[in-house]
Amino acid sequence: MSHSSAWPVKIVALLRAGNPTAAIAQIRVAPSVRDLRALEKALAAAQLSGKWANVDAAISESLQALSAPRLHRSP
């Protein structure tokens, strides 16, 4: 059974409310790559992709950070 996250919907709501700063803060602490990909799809569906360059940059940076292999394990 698939469970869809409400996180992307909340980020889109922040952007629609005119608060890209709060959206970027949430994107930087994104729970997973899957949620970021869902956010990209939600932005495209809402025709909001590309509207905020800094939001797109935050998504791409967070995807890179979460996708990168870990250099070491914590003890």
C-alpha cells in the first residue's frame, strides 16, 4: 500500500500564500528524495515551476545533498 506524503502539498501552499522564504527553509530540511521529487511534480502540476529561481535552486541543492553517498558513518 502506497502512502503519499502531505509535505509537498504544504510546501505548495506556502508558495501560493506568497511565502517562498518559509518554503525554502522547509525544502532544506526535506524528509527524503522521494518527497522532493513529489514536490517537483506538484509544482509542475500547479504550473508554479520556474516561478521562483531560489526555490528551484533549493530543491536541486537538497536533492544533491540527500542523493550523495555518505562519506562516513557516525559512531
